[in-house]
Amino acid sequence: MENMENHGSMISEALHDYKLGLGRFTQQMPDIASKYNEFTGACFAEGKLTQKEKQLIALGISLYAQDEYCIIYHMKGCMDHGCTKEEILEAVGVTGAFGGGAAMSQGVTLVEECFQEFNGKTH
């Protein structure tokens, strides 16, 4: 079994790789990227739902979709918006009720790794 240091570097590396890829896409397709960013910015803006609630929803969808980059990204969003471990794990449970074992497997592994990596850190 790998130690937590390796998991942490994998989490940080994946988040870094995603941001680099998004940056390259933005350079290559600035019109599409700006419209996408504008749309997602509006979706995640404070409204009737808080940004915290929206990040929990996005985490659940990411788990259900089995999208590891989005799981990591929205775990970071959850923690940046003050989600507690209990709130995150409750969202994992709800997602598992819909997504079954595949969603739960990401929830009990990658979510925990992200929590440990991001807990108390600022990025």
C-alpha cells in the first residue's frame, strides 16, 4: 500500500495537470473557453443555493460520473467553501444511494485522499 505522501502528490499533481490542460485549451480556443467559464461561473455563483451547497452537488455528480479530475476539483471547492468532513461524507452516501458501488468506491478512497491532502492547506 502506498503511503499518504504519494497519494497527496497524486492529488496535487492531478489538480495541477487539470489546470494546465485548461490553460492550454484556453489559449487554443479562447472564445469557447471564455463562454464556458462565463457559464460555469454563473452556475456556481451565490444564489438561492450557497456556493458551498453547489460544490457538494458538483462533488456528488462527479462521483456519480466517475470523473476523477472533477472529484478532486470539487473536493477542493467543498473544502474552500467550508464543508465539514461530515457534510462531504453525507454527500458521498447520497451519491452512493444512486450510483451504487462505483460511486461509493470513489467516495471512500479518492474523497478521503483529497480530504487529507487539502485539510488545513491553502492552494
